[in-house]
Amino acid sequence: MSSSVEEWVDEVSRTTRPDHVVWCDGTDAENDRLIDLMVSDGTLLRLNDQKLPNCFLHRSNPQDVARTEHLTFICSEQAEDAGPTNNWMSPQDAQERIWPLFKNSMHGRTMYVVPYLMGAANSPYTKIGVEVTDSPYVVANMRIMTRMGQVALDRLKTGSADWVPGLHSLGDLSPDRRFIAHFPETRTIWSVGSGYGGNALLGKKCYALRIASTMGRDQGWLAEHMLILGLESPDGDVTYIAGAFPSACGKTNLAMLKSPFESDGWKVWTVGEDIAWINVGPDGRLWAINPEAGYFGVAPGTNRKTNPNAMDAVSQNSIFTNVAITDDRDVWWEGMDGPVPQRLIDWQGNPWTPASGTKAAHPNSRFTTPATQNPVLSTHWEDPQGVPLSAILFGGRRARTVPLVYKSFDWEHGVFLGATMASETTAAATGAVGVVRRDPMAMLPFCGYNMGDYWAHWLEVGKRAASPPAIFQVNWFRTDDQGRYIWPGFGENMRVLRWVRDQVRAGNGASDGRETPVGIVPTPEVIGTRDLGLSAADADTLFEIDRDDWLREAEDQHAFLQKFGDRLPAAIREQHQALQDRLSPVAV
Ligand code: OXD
Ligand code: MN
């Protein structure tokens, strides 16, 4: 392996002072040893081996249950390079404020050195990371989420100097001494004080999004918070679609969608469910790989109806975090099929009954499961070049304003839709839930540099691609006057995917669509709202473009875009102006 890895490991162990250092090889035997260790010290609980073979429950510290965006920093030399949407700390301040928290932090613990690949072993787009951690739970999760161990050591051995170090320590798990710091210029990650997924599995959000987005800016590609799916149509053709949705907005469900039209030949295959790395191919199309090997999905709401494929996937070899369990050590969470059990042990380990008045599973409880257990995994999910994208969806959670689906006029307009997308917040991050916030390209918490520059980079990539994908906005979450969701969602989202496919197959001419000031909207007929039993009034609301709502929306977009000052690309400003002009035509 690259001697620089050994040097770095020596250097961090001189500060963190672990009792032992273990280099992970990723074998079953190693994993078994770690699991036994964690079962014996209570870090993991073995679940019912008949119902859930080789599955385990982990209960995290109750103060450590979600990503902590306010403790997440971009440590670039210049504050402007982090931009107005990131927390910034100078590398010098990080050295003074964060580094001391690693002093002796692994004393009495073992330090695991976890070499891993983001991407398939044979892909030219794959990248190497090495995470050092004092959490065996993190090691077991990294083994599911990445290609970990020997396969990465082999890459390092062949002389690759290009790897991203990530230092992780649980510290004392106090939010007062918790930091997740990224150094884009030196491509380094430090995380201390949290064992929770996105804060601690450093390959995922920290590397594959925050650091990789800056690599993509420098190298001409895109690292995106996107699912990738293959939509098979009755003629056997597969159309590849990527989708950016904020956390806990149904990305995993859409990526693994069970089609109600399967007997007619419409089917979804999963390539990825959280992250896409996108390159311009020699044919002028955008090609996407999924850099991950597993799914770290939100458990509550997952059931046989909303996501039967996920229910199958998590039935073995999976780690559950902060879910509830039954008397016979089966898992349970809110929204699971069947009646609510009368007795449970809740996510904190306390007895629970329906009268308790609390959630039995934490709203951000998760499963970690290997992608290979997904029954609808695409046979192309590890193709070295990735899959060619025909469409990109930007989705948010919006009770009003945004229709079920609409198509942008062109790439620049599509980038504007991504730049101004907004969503109501969820439990995936700490903080208030249900507040509308702008979340451009679903990358607000994950873009490692100035978001204005990021939009410029998107525009540039589109210029380099002769046939870029068509861009759509979707919203499954529109409500009626009583606050009820109008759209059934889940499997029925297939109707929207079919329309998207028709649109990209029809080329640039809009078919079955109505041109509005915001974009091209389908008719209720082509989506089939009547077959779903939706009233005409509900169908109207679903596709409505209300001028007053949109004027308010445009005003709010303006306030957001202003924050970027001279880093706002002119094309985005012009797109915003053009939207306002279409909403307020000059009277003649
Ligand atoms: C995730 C997230 O865990 O987006 O994927 O929070
Ligand atoms: Mn995510």
C-alpha cells in the first residue's frame, strides 16, 4: 500500500493514542469477530435469527440520532469558497478548535483502519478513501456501504497516491464537542463526537458528496445527491433517470419502486438510491455511477405497500439503528404493516405500549443493507462507465405551489429549477421539521464549495454535453385544503416516470403537455388521475400553476439568489428574470 497511508495512520495514532491498531481486510472472519465483540459488549443486539438471519440492532446515544448540519464545516482557506450556505471555519481555526478533541480520544479503544473504494473495483471513476475510526459499529456499516478492505488495499498497493483520509473518533459523544470538518483543498475529513451514519460513515456524505463535489468541480464532473433508476418499458428498452430529493423525501422508495404496471411491461431497476457521480461521456451524454455498495435507508414508513423491495432487502444481513423491537426480537417501526404491537421495547431500550404517547422507533431510525439484496437491483449497477442519463428529476416536499411534475424548457432552465428548489425539512437532520427551506439540487447540506460556483459548474457541464438529460421538477407532497396528500405516491409514481419517458422519447417537442410560465405540465388524462379515483378538483390542484403563489415563490427565490452576490451566474439571474416576465406579461 501507499506508504503515505502508513505515515498518516502513525501520525493520527500519535495524537489519538489507541490501545490497538487494526487494519481491516473486509473478510467475513473479521466481520464475525467484530460482531461478536459488539454483541458481547452490548453495542449490538442479535435479532431473531429465524426471522432476520444475521441481523442486528444498534441503539445510538439519544443525543446522536441524525446529521448535525450546524456542527458541519467546510474548512477552505477563504470563507467565500465555502459560500453563504455552508458553515465555514479556517483550517487554522480547525487546527486549534477541533484537533485537540482528538488528543487521546482513542485511549482505551481500538483504532480501525478502514480502506475503502467508492465505486466498483473496475470503474475508471472509482475513488479511494481510508477511514480511521474507533467505532466497530462504523466499521461494520462501512463494510456494507462501500467496497471495503483488501480490494482497496490492493488499489493502494499499486501505487495510487490519490486517496482521501478521513479521521473519525466517537470522542465523548457530546454535541458540545462534536465537529464534522471538511478540508476541500487538502481533501481531508475530520469527524469527532458522533457515531451517527452521515456524520460517521465518512465515505457517504463527507467524501462522496462534500469532498467529491469539489473534486468534480476541479476535474469536470458532478457528485450529486441523487438516486439512479432504470425504467423498463414494454418494448424492453431501459431509460435511465436520476433524481435529487432532500433527505427522507422518498428517494429510496422511488429507486426501488414496485410498478403497478409490471404486467404491462413497465418496471423499475435500481442503480443507486442516494448518490450519483456523473461524467460527460464521449458520446455527449451524461453517464452516472453509484459509488456506494449498500443502502442506509430511513425505516419509518417503509412497509410492504410503500417499498416491498426494501422489506425483502432488509430481511437478512442488515444492521438496524434506533428501531423498536418486539418480545421475540423482531424489528418494528411506525408505519410497519399490520396492527401496532401491544408491547415493544422502544429505540432507547425502554418498555413501550401504544399508550406511551411517544414514537417507538426514532423518526430517523435506519437500516443498513447490502445493495445486492435488493430484488430489483439493475444488472448494470456496477457497469464501469455507469449508465447514460436521459432525465434528471428535482423533487421537494411542498404542500402548495409546485405541481406534481413539470418539464423545464432546456438545460439552463433546468439548472435554474434545481438551483431554486425548496422543501419542507424532515427528521434526517436535527432542527425544526416541516419548515420550507431552499435546498438547491438537494445539496444544501452536502455541497463542499460555494453554491454559486456549483451552479456555474452545472451550466458548464451542460455546455460540454452534446445531449444532456432533460430536467423535470416533481412534487409528490401537494395537499388539499384539508391538508391531505392528493397524490397517492409510491408505486403510482410510475405514472409520472412514464410521462417523463414519453417526454424524453418525444425529443424536444412537448407532447401531451401544456406550456405554462413555469414549464411544461402534463394533462390529468395522460397521468390517469381518473383511474386513481381522484376528483376533477383534486386533479386540477395537482397540476395547477397559481399565479399569486408563483409570484410569491419568485420573490422568495430572489431573496435566496441575492445571497450569492457576484458568485451568482448570470444565466441563473436571467432565468429568474425570465420566469418573472412570464408570470407578469407586459400588457399591450
Ligand atoms: C441520508 C441523508 O442519510 O440524506 O442519505 O440524510
Ligand atoms: Mn441522502
